[in-house]
Amino acid sequence: MVISFSEPQVRDFLLRMGTVYTFRKARRKRFL
């Protein structure tokens, strides 16, 4: 199975995952 990163759906998914990850990391840093 080949996934092209040019697909808007894949890019949107990766962008959302990255945003959630960075947001969680920032929150964790703030609480510590």
C-alpha cells in the first residue's frame, strides 16, 4: 500500500496529529 503525502486527507491527518502532540507536550511542560 502506497500513501502519497500530497493527498489533502493524509496531510490534514498528519497536521492534526502533530498539533495535538505539540499541544500535549506544551501542556505537560507547563504543569511540571
